[in-house]
Amino acid sequence: MPQPAPSHPARSGAAAALGAPAIAMGVSFLAFGAAVAAAGLGLAWALGASLLVYGMAGQLVLLQAGPSGAAAALGATAANARFLPMALAIAPWLGPSGARRWLALPFIAITPWAAAMRMLPGLPPAARLPWFLGFALVSWMVAGLATAAGFLAAPLLDAPLLAALLFANPLYFALLLAAELRLPASRRAILAGIAAAPLALLLPPAWGLLAAGLAGGTLAFLWGRRG
Amino acid sequence: MADPIAPVIQALGGALGGGHGLALALSALAMLALRAAGLLVAGALRPDHPLVAWAAAVSQATLAAFVALAVTAPGGAAAAVPWPARLAGLAVGLLAFRATGGRLLPALLAGLAALAAVRAVL
């Protein structure tokens, strides 16, 4: 059921990004910034990875792969390959297909995507893109600021604390998925994804997640078509 | 035959501060390409098109697999958190999410507190 149009959709999107999403993203990007500093790379590199790659799985592959150029980039791309199906799934909700939809391009990442997939179908079409951009810009700025803070505060953060902070991101995603379990299509995809997760342990880290997602998602899709 | 792209990539890498900079620049371009490909393919598809449904299923399954792996078999620094603490964090977070009627922030904080508490005891 469509909700009444918020009078300032961009502002209400921005406000929605400032609660749990900002904390979950903030702490994981903080941990990433500190890890970059520990690896001896610069602040510019840390910010570039957070703002331009903007997907934690790929960022961690880039950081851990070492200075191997194209090979590291290939691994990071495989780890973040979910951006393609995510962009495909969200595009119809970003308003009519046209130039304005492309404004969303750099911000398609898990946190804005998951929030938007929950919110946009309930908003009037004209409010959807502004809401997404409001949410996405705040998330993106939080990611950048947290990365810089983590980089600068690295000497103050000990390894056990950083390890705990890295857990905030998966926990936040687990909560988002729990909220989706009531929808049959989502339930199938989530259960199939968990069932396919062991596949990732058999493959190189960068490719494992892609393989598990493709296998689990395709299985869930076919299962839904049959039912 | 010499690869015509190699000198360009080498120059780019030099300008960006070596292998790490080059890897970052190439990845940033690849991320844009992935997102653009998704938007392009979606084109004028309706939200109920089977391809959109498949893409949503793959995205959600990837996310579910990511969470499952992060809890059961994390890589890198996160592996330093013992598994009972990871499991307690997840369980308490999900229970709090249910108890609060689906509020993200209290559930997130409760889960992280449980993780820290179990870890301190172990």
C-alpha cells in the first residue's frame, strides 16, 4: 500500500540513513580505515577505496591482495560483483528510465540498496529517487568520514576492538535479512544463500561469495517459479 | 605482439603510487561498470520482470551467504573474535530485533554488547 508522500523525500531519506545504518556502516568503515593505516598505505588510498569502490568485501580483498595491480582489481571486482544484480533489481524503483536514474550510479551498495528495496515500493514514484539520493549521500559521507577517523585513530585502536567492530556490518545485514523473511521470495533467497555459503569455502575468497550468491539466488528463483 | 594497453596501465600505476594505486583505480572503474551494466540491462524493465526477480534473489542470497560466512568462518582480523562470541552477538541481535518489533538500532547495539560480554568472559 503506498504511503503518503513525504513532503521532503530527500530529507526523510537522509534522516533514515542517520540511525542504525550510519552506525553499522560507520564502525565497519572505521575499522577499514584503521586497517589501511596498519598496512602502511596513505589516507588518500583509504578514502579512494571507501568512496569509489564502496563495497566492504571488495575493499578488504584490495587491501589484503597487496600491490598486485590488475590481479587485485580482478579479485575485488569478483567480490563486489553483486553490484550488477543489485543495480538491476533497484533500477525499476528509481523512477522512469532516463538520465536522472543515473544519479544513483555511484551509490549502489548494500546499505542504501537494502534500505531502498524496503522503502521505495511504498513511496509515490516521484518521491523514490529523491529519497534514495538523500539516504545514499548521507551513507556515502558517513563512509568517508568514518574511514578518515579510523585511519587517524589507528594507533589508539587495538586489534581485539577492531575485530569486534568488523562484526557490526554482518550483524546489521543479518537484521535487514530477518526483516525480509516474511516475504516468500526473500525467504527462499535467504535460505538458499545460507545453504550455498559452504561453496565459498571451497573457492578462493574473492570468488567464493559470488559463486554462493549465484548458485543460491538462481536456485531460489527457480524454486519460486515452480511453486 | 606487444600489448598496447600495458604501457598505459604502467604509466597509470606510476601516477597512482604503484601497485596499490593501480589496483584501486582499476577496481573503481570496474565497480562503476558493474553498477552501470545493471542499470543498463534494467532499462525499461518493469519491477515484476523475471530478470529483475532473479537479480533480487541473487543479491539477497549473496548477502545471506556473506552473513553466514562472517558468523561461521570469518576471514582476516574478524577471525580473532571467538565463535561463541560471534554466535551470541547474532542470536542476541536477532532476539532483540524481534522483541523491539523490528527496530534496527537497539538490536544492533544489543548484539554488539552480547558479543563483547561473551568475549570478555572467555
